[in-house]
Amino acid sequence: MKQSLEIFNRLVSELLADEAENPVAEHIPSTELYERLDIKLQKEGISATALENSLKSLVFASPRTATPGFFNQLFGGRQDKAVLGDLMSVILNNSMYTYKAAGPQVGVEKAILREVCDMVGWGPQADGALAPGGSMTNFMGMMMARDAFNDQIRFEGVAQKMTVYTSAEGHYSTQKNAAFVGIGRAGVRKIATDDQGRMDMAVLRATIQDDIAKGYHPVLINCTAGTTVLGVFDDLVAASAIAKEHNIWLHVDGAYGGAVLFSDTYKHLIKGVENADSFTINAHKTLGTPLSCSLIVVKDKKHLHDSFSNDASYLYQTDEDDFNPGKTSVQCGRRNDALKLWVLWKSVGTNGLEKIVDKQFELADTARAYIRNNPDYTDYSEDNTIAACFNYKGIPAEDICTALYEHSELLVGYGSFRDDTFIRLVTVNATNENEDILNFFKTLEAFVAKNENLLTQTVAA
Ligand code: ABU
């Protein structure tokens, strides 16, 4: 172990030094990967030195997600205390199904879930669980919605025509999850949005009424707190009124934006979340922990037990269900994703988590101000989000993003809303400073100036 930890320390020190100089790793086309890197496996083992060299090449060539060159997805940065917690999870290697196997780590998970439930405003009946990503915690929400509608489905299978409702701008996990739980992709109603990209509540209400008239059983309204492209928030107060009227489960997919719960300034964006039945937050997105750390909290823990508990005499041999989280989990063996958030939270306090969230909005404001004050940019952004959406000099977003990637300049992606496609700059890395955001634009502009011919070909065509 000592030798491996020494290798780890050396490689990490070298990587961090290199990241400071080169925020974007050299692009390796996937067609050249196995020729350029020593990835293929062989029958005989290799020396520690050869292994270290091989690992170093791999590590140095991997995309750098913690630098001011990465704005591509809804995560990024490196909160060091959270990294410390995650490294400890790996060393401890507890499995989170039982108190016997995870001991106080179960208490850590419970403390986080309790605190989040309290912050939502729910009582002692509320609880939660962790799963390996927002798609999975959203899946858990849908499963509980299905079982709350009909508590026999989990025993007998699906016999009724069920429907679920989500924004046309919602995450694609809704469609996949509908297939998993037996509702089927055809049972997903993608509700049109208003001009700001929020689910249109009048259309939602009318669609539900229409489905009921046709004999369908609406079981879930999935609201989005932070849509993947524009980053906007559905109106939870209006959605909860519709859900209540028709006795439909309300899940809030806050995988991206749910962490505004921690911010006095921005929690108004999820006003009404206390009326939901379940709520997803990804700490690996807007709280900056390493992947993955996805939480689902539920107003009434009965639903977690109803949908996910199963006896297993070889596993559950000590302690009450409350301390055996396997009884409320979608998984059996489960890594400890709670510790990284706990170490970060313990270190910076709830006020420190608030600062992380507020910083993301500040960085987005900086980006939007730059875009809006520069005539070369076309702005597609919405305020009160952590996404700055724009085009530059009319160059197609796909061309510019792909060229920046292939030339190892910046990692940033693009998205579409209605008829427009634009670059999506996500300011989720709270370890960035305003200067890093301005440098992003400088790098982009310098790159375009240098490659004007290449990038303007499509515009001219
Ligand atoms: N849930 C991941 C979304 C990925 C992205 O839009 O970057």
C-alpha cells in the first residue's frame, strides 16, 4: 500500500503542477487512442516503474475537469475537502447497506439527509437516500410515484396505462426511467415551455385533464429546478397546486439547480419545494464534490421502504431498518458517496456551501454582462441561472465548440432552445474567479481571430 500511495502522491503533485500550466489536456482523437496510449492489457504483469509511467501518460491525457479550461458539463472544479472525504471513502471501502458494514458512515449519510430534509421544511417523517447520479435518484422518484399510485404494481406488475409529465426542456432520464418502471416511453408527456424555457403550467393542466378523459392514470409530475440547457427553474408553486388537485406525485429534479436550497439569495427559485413529494439534488454538480453524490429526499420515508426494501437474511443481521440503508436503496453494494459531502460541509459549514452556490451565480452574471456589453455576441441566456448562452460573430456553436476542443483550447459545449443553437458556458466551478470567466472569452476570441478562415467557412456557405 505504501508504494501505491507514494505513486499516487507523486502523480497527483505532477498533475496539479501541469494543470496550472496547461488547463486543457492534449486532444487525442478516439481513432488514435490505442496507438497513442499504453491502454491495452497483457497477460504478464509489469514493474512498478512501468506501471507508474503508463498510469502517468493516461492521467496526463485525461480531460481536466477542475481547471478554468473546463465549462463543458454541469460539474467541474475541485473542492479540496470534498476530495479528501472521497479519498477516505476509497480507503475505508465500506458498503452502505448495513450498519454492520458501514458503522458511523451510516450516521454521516443520515446526518446529511436529515439536514437537507429540515432545510426543505419537512418533518421527522422525511428521509432520503443516495444513488449514483441524478438519473438514478430521478428513477427512485418515479418508482415511488408509481407505487404510491398503486401499491400492488411492485408485486404483480403493470396493468394500467400510466402517464408522467415533464418539461420539454427536462432531463432525458425521464424517458429512460419510464421504460425502466413499466410506464413506457410512450407514457411520457413532454410539456411545452414558455419563452423562458419553463414548463407551461396551463399546458400541463390541460394535458393531464385530456389524459384522464382518455382513461390514462397520471402518476407523476416531474418539475425541473435547473434545466440542462438554459438552467431555468419550473414554477413549483403552480405545479404543486396541479399535483394536489389530481393527487399526483410531484418530484423535483434539482440535480443541477436544487442546491439553491443552500442560498438565502437564490432559494426563492425553488419556492414551493416543500409541497413536493420528492426532491433530487446532485452535490457533485452545484456543491462541487467529486462525482458522484446524488441525493433524493422524500417527504414521507414510508415510500422509500415500500418501493425499495426487500428482506435478505444473509445481509440484514443486526440493527433496525433505520440504520440499514440498504432497505431504502436502489442498490445492494453501495459506495459511500456521503462522506465527501460531509467532510466539505463540516469544514465550511452551511454558510460555506451557500457561498459556493452564490459564487456560481456571480460568475454567470459576470459572463452575461460581458456578452451583453459586446456587440460581437448574441445572448440567449436567462437571468438567475448559472448558464451563459451565446453565439459569437454568428459562427455556428457546434463548429466553434468542436474546434476549441480539437485544438485543446477550451472544453465548452452547446445546446439548443427552440430554433436557436448556442454555446452553453456553465459556471458551476465555484473555485473559478471572475477573471477566469473573462479569460474564457479572451481565449475564445483569440482562437477565432487565429482561425477565422476555418470557422467562417460555414457562415459564408
Ligand atoms: N445530467 C447531466 C447533463 C449533462 C449536460 O447537460 O452537460
